[in-house]
Amino acid sequence: MNSCAFRGQAIFKEAGIMKIAEPTVERLVLYYRLLSQLHNEERRVVSSQEIGEMLGLKASQVRKDLSYFGEIGKRGVGYHVDRLYQHISNILSPNRVWKIALVGVGRLGEALLGHKALRSDKFKLEALFDNDPSKVGQVICGIPCYDSEEMTEIIRRKEIEVLILTVPAGAAQISADRAVAAGTVKGVLTFATTAISVPEDVLVYRVDISVELEKLLFFLKGSVA
Amino acid sequence: MNSCAFRGQAIFKEAGIMKIAEPTVERLVLYYRLLSQLHNEERRVVSSQEIGEMLGLKASQVRKDLSYFGEIGKRGVGYHVDRLYQHISNILSPNRVWKIALVGVGRLGEALLGHKALRSDKFKLEALFDNDPSKVGQVICGIPCYDSEEMTEIIRRKEIEVLILTVPAGAAQISADRAVAAGTVKGVLTFATTAISVPEDVLVYRVDISVELEKLLFFLKGSVA
DNA sequence: AATCCCCCGTGATTATTATAACAAATGATT
DNA sequence: AATCATTTGTTATAATAATCACGGGGGATT
């Protein structure tokens, strides 16, 4: 592990920091959840084989993912649950608490406000934005809701770094523009069904429910025939 | 096009039907949306280059995706908008209207009920399920809500083929089991943060909001440093 | 009609991701 | 202590997906 002439799938960036592939990070989150559960069950040790079975992955995939971050397992034994749990927790933990804002307090936005995903100590939800007068000025789920018009100013003042976009397709680009104009936004998670264009140093992740449904139906057509 | 000795990335299945890769299908949906928009703008012709720019893809990617389904463009000119729109529409159209049910009428479930994604003539939402007595027996957004206990029977009777799961993690597996027990379910779109296990002929797609957020934060940590 | 610039379709190439295979480490058992 | 059954970490290989590169059709212009 960690020679400079590393030639595997994880690559060293110029700065010397390892670049982890997105599918690996995605699985790390799954491992983390599973480990949390095993931890609660007071399980002591688990093998890559078992992890794979529980998550529907090959054992070799599991081992490869986990090995990117050092030799954390024990040969002939497996992975010590608490140690691995702690280890993955460290990998996934941000180096600070991110300040985030949610734009679009419609049904989906409100659903997210109550969703487990937004209950994390990795970030702090500092502001909501909407253009519905009945919502602006309110405190919803403990978070103040501001007028979308004031977005740039408030995001800048509060130094919001991450944006969750739950607005209709037509409002996605303008919302992104206003937010990015503040200069503090580094990442966006959008649920809108439109592509949004942002400066290239802003990271965008998209969750597109329609696309997932369409894919499901497409492959159903093929498999059921 | 369409020799039997085809050796490209799209592969013929035994039955002679072409197998399209998932990333391609995902992009087809994006092309479809874009074409719909161009159609409304009465645009006549569009090139792979332009499509790529609008969606953030390489022109060669666009051409390759579209070429899987025959020579639909015109060399030296581009793609005829209406023709391509119709063509992609045909590819994505199911050969019948799927009957679907939504399990878990909480905030997320209700958000989906109002969401554009569920407004499609490709499927018909026939039933809701929940175990909250205040919801069971109601008609919500025009769809009757039944008790989760009766799921197997009702799904069988109504011949529901696709399931949308918006239940808490703890209820995901039991819900899937009850639904699958009916014997009619072919596909599941789950929003639960647990892996569900189903017979292997049932297709499962997962939308995991927490995972997307975690990924975003992980890569932000790396890029902002 | 000859020339030019466009732009598609597709084979070749490269990049990315997943899987297989195996040496080395570990603890149990004899 | 020697053997055995495990199970990791890692390299090698395979599978998948994206990109390049180019042949050739197509229309506009001279």
C-alpha cells in the first residue's frame, strides 16, 4: 500500500491525495449503514464475503473498496466491525460542518425536510427559499424561509456552501444562478428535471425520479416481453 | 446496421432483441426531454454537437447512443427534430400501460403523488397502501388507499406490476415481501435506504437521497480541501 | 459540376469499473 | 510445531463504457 508508483484503480492526484471513484464512494455509504447495523447487533467480526451477501456485491469488490484506505482487515479473520465502522465513518466525515440551503419548499422540499437524509450532523440547514408569499417569513421545521429574490444576498451573508434544489423545472436555472452569484456555493443537489449550467468548479449531483422510472419501465418491457 | 455479426457495444440477446446499456437508456430520456422542448420551439434540425452542448455530453456519445436504433440522422445535416423525437418516443414507449401501486403515503409518498414523474400515460396508479388508519379508506389525489395488511390480495386482484416504495427503512422488506407474494409484481422503484431482497426476476431500481448527499459532500471535501 | 464545409455512423482506441486469482497472514486443530 | 481452513490485500484479467478518428454522404457556393 501507498507506493508512489501505484498503478491500481485508485489514482493519486497531483497533490498526493488519492482519488476514489464514485461507485466506490457510493458503496462506502452502503458499508457504513450496514456496519452501523452490525455494530448495534454487537457483532464483532464480519468478512467481505458476508458483507457482499448482505449488500448484493461480490466479496472481491468489497475487499477492493475497503483496501483503498489501508489495510483495515485481518487476514484469515475478517474485518473488526467497530474498527471498520469507525474507519469508514472517518473517510466519509467532512472536515467541517457544511452550511446548506434548500430552495423550493413545495411538496418535495417539505418531504425532504422531514426525511432522514437531512438529519445529519455533517451539515446544517440554515435557510429555505421560496417565492410563495404564504411561506416567506415563516419558520418551517425550525428553519427560516426567505424570499427567492433575496437568495444571492442571504446565501452570501450566511456563507451557504451547498444547495438543495427542489423547484419546478422552469425555476431551476434562475435559482441556480442566483445562488451561485453569491460566490460561496460549492455544490448542488438538484431534483429538477432540467440540466442546470453552473461554473465548472461547482459540483452538481442530480436525482431524477422520472429518469429512474423510465429506465425501470424500459427494462421491464425487455424482460417481460 | 443490423447484421447478425454485430460486434459493437450494443449486443444482441439470444432472442434477437438488442440489449441497450443502462447509461444509454438514461441518456435517451434526456434526449427525449430536450427533443420535446426543441419540438415546441419549432426547431427543425439539430446536430449531435448541439445536443451534446445542451446536455453536457460529447457529440460522439450522442451519435453512438442514437445510432443503436438505426440510421435516424442525415449525414452532413443533422437530426430532424420531429422525426428523432418520434423515434425516441417509440423506443421509450412501453408496449402497454403498466399498473402501479405506491406503498407508504408519508411526506415523500405524497410528494411523489403530486410530482410530474407520476403524471405519465405509460402507467396507471391504481392503489396506495399505508398502515396509518387515518389514511386507509381515504381517496388521496384520486387514488384509493388500502391497508398494508391487504397488500398481497389487492395487488393480485388488480394485477399490479410495478411498485413504488416510499416507506421507512424498517418497513421496506416486509412491504416488498407482501407485494411480491401476489406474484404479479415485475419491478420495484424503492426510495428506502435499505437493500431489499426480492426474487431475481423482479427488477429493482433504487433512488437513495442520502447516498447522493453523502457522495456530494465526500467529493466536495476533496475538491475544496 | 467541382469544391468546400458539415455532420452522421461506426470501427478502433482508450478509460473506467468489476471480477478472478493467488500469495501471504491468521488462528484453530492436531 | 506442523497442518489446515480461512480470509485479506493486491495484481492480473475481463467486462463495460466513453471517446477518438475517419470514411463517406449531403448540401451550399462558386
